[in-house]
Amino acid sequence: MRDGGQETDVIVIGGGTGGYSTALRAAALGLDVILAERDLVGGTCLHRGCIPSKAMLHAAELVDGMVEARERWGVKASLEEVDWSALTATRDDIVSRNHRGVEGNLAHARVRVVRGSASLTGPRTVRVDSGAEAGARWTARRGIVLATGSRPRTPPGPAPDGRRVVTSDDALFAPGLPGSVLVLGGGAIGVEYASLHRSMGAEVTLVEAADRLLPLEDSDVSRHLTRGLKKRGIDVLAGARLEDAQVHEGGVRATVRTARGEVHVREAERLLVAVGRVPVTDGLNLSAAGLATDARGFVAPADWARLETAVPGIHVVGDLLPPPSLGLAHASFAEGLLVAETLAGRTPRPVDYAAVPRVTYSSPQTASVGLSEAEARDRGHEAEVNTMPLTAVAKGMVHGQGGLVKVVAEKGGRVLGVHLVGPHVSEMIAESQLIVGWEAEAADVAQHIHPHPTLSEAVGEVFLSLAGRGLHQR
């Protein structure tokens, strides 16, 4: 029936976190689903981003632990070498097992996965443009979901070659471990890669154009993170821009100019570009359905409660969405659930982006949810703030890595934001997601007992103090 096309309930274009979560939930609700993916289901997060990078960062944490064991605890261990091939084999096995799991879940849910690129031919019709089913046409009875993700932004300068100049998509797969690396971009991705390479023994320079690292996070988070990275020997140049970069056989020679006009010349074996990501809409043929991107390349919804575009029945999830969507995998999962349930005729709650946790998996880690202190004051809140160093509790002293707990609350009212820096804070933020999402007050949280001795005690102590019941905080 290729000339006339076939019908299905839902067509999802793109099989990353937003796309496959939409497909799985829609199928679970009894809808017939076609999922078109031109590469591998799981997308950037599974194959080039979240999962492989966190696997490598875990290995980096093990290396750091050996250094700490020797230098701080008297455990006379030594690191013989990092077997790069063994390390990457373990990483790839983790990715492969996750990939098989996603494919198995799709098959079990009876989602039909079409291997190939797909494009719009109308507001409810899609054509497969490549792959084994090239030429196939489909009509969606319920709707179409755009989930084609993003790719690394590449600023002017030397083109990525996968060896001397790499992007965040291919940095993990470049040959071997460089002895030195210049990381361009001090957002979460750049900070993570800077931390990873430093743990593996590289000399690292981290350049950020804004006046501080993680510029979208609370300023105290940025300050404590920067202090921790510098303590590890990372050369941090904030408020600085790459002025010139020359690639040669030995690596890259870069000229960096700060906002004060200072010029720094750095030699590195590798330049790692991590200056953000841009939406991928190439080949979607949006105009055929009456759609267009905005000035930044995003496909903006007309209705954020349904993530539906101005064309009824066409929805968007994941990295195609502009802010306040966050471009995070776990936000994409929530968006996929929302859209699938909307297409099934339900009325799900809109995604509360203010209550979505944000994590940077560097050493030290950062984790936040809700408003920063500056955002709270800019929005007219009478903010009450309390901070506590992690080293003020016994478990923080045990870890010996410093860190911070910061809570921003409406004076006499609900908690607006929680911000953490330090070891393992990525595993501590879920509690604060509930606190912010459920609009709890400090006194509500202070009623709950945190186990002793743990790092989470510091979170509990901050809330106790805000509620006027503090024990250990001076």
C-alpha cells in the first residue's frame, strides 16, 4: 500500500529519549505506534552522551579514589596505568546492554521501528526517505511527534576532525588519552569533560565566555565548583573567549583573550569543543506541514500544556523544544509521557520545568532544582537563604572534598530552590525535587529525620535552621 500509504495512530520521528519514551507510553495506552529512527534507538544520550560519559566518569572516580587512598588515608596503592582499550570496552558493553534493553522494550510493546530518515509530507502524513523502507508513506490518525534531537554547536575555528579537534559527541571515541586538553565551554558538558580528563592525568584548561562556570546555576554553586576544579589543578579561564586556534601535528595552539584584555596562549594535544547544542531539523520538511523553526532553530509549541505546535496533532519533545525545556534526558522522558497521554485522550499535568533537577557529574558534582537566589529575587520573592558547608557534618569530613548545601525559600513560605555541590550530590537531589515540586515549607522538611552520619544530614540541618530549630549550624 506504499502508493496510498498506511494508517497508524501515532508516528514518532526520532528514537532518542524523548521519542522512544513517547512510543512506549503511547503503545502501553493501546495506540498503534510507528517509530522512525535513522540511526540507533536511544539517541545521543545512550550512544554518545549521558550513558558513555557517566561510565567514563565512574572510571575517573575510581582513579581519584586511588589517589585519595594513597595521599590521605595511608593506603599505599599505586596506579600502574589506565588500559584505555579495556576501559572503553567496559563502557561500550554498558551502552550495548542498554541499547538492547531499549530495543527489547519497544519490541515487547509492539512498537514498529522503521529504520531510516523520515520527513513530513503534510500535517498528518510522513514519508520514509531512506533505509530498507524508503518510499513508505504513513498517515497518523492521532498525531505526529517530532523528536529528532540536537547536535553539538560548532563555533568558527578549526573544524572537528575526531582527533585533534573534537566535539562532545566524539570526544569519548577519539583515539587514546591526551596528555593535555583545552576544553572550550564551561557548561555542564564542558565541566564534565574537563573533570574526566584531569582525573585521567591530562593537563586541562577550561575556557568559558561567561564570567563564571555553569552560568545558569546559582552563583554560589559556580564559585564552589570553580574552587574544587582549581584545587584539582584545572586551569579555569572564565570571562574568556577563544580568539584563535591553529592545528598542527602535535596538537593545537590556542590564543584566549579575557574580558580584561589579557591574552593567554595555551598548547594542548586536543581541543574539545563543548559550547552547547543546536536542534536537528534537517530533512524534516517542516514547511510541508505548515511549520517553521524559530530564530534559534527550535520548534516552539503553541500549547506548552500539551507540547502541541500551531498545527493541531503535531507535538514536539526533547531537544527540539526551546526554553523553558532544559535539553535534559530526564526532562525528555517526562515530555514523552505527557505527549503520549495527550494523544491517548488523557489530560496529564504539564511538565513543571522549575522542578526538574539539573546535575553536573564532575568532581566535585553539582545538583540543583528550582530557582537560584538571583532568580528568586528577580521574580519579586522576599528570599530567605541558608547555606552550610558539607564539611560541617561528619560524613563531609570523611569525604574531605568540601561542598555546599544552599536553600532558597520564600520568607515564611515555600522552598524555591535547593543547590548542592560536593561528592555524590547527584544521588541526593531527588529529595529536593519533591520539596520544590510539592511546594513544601522549611518547617515541613524539618519534621523529617535525616540519617546520621550521611551527607544528606547537611540538607536536613539547613532546613532545621530555616525553621528555627537548628542544632549544629552556627
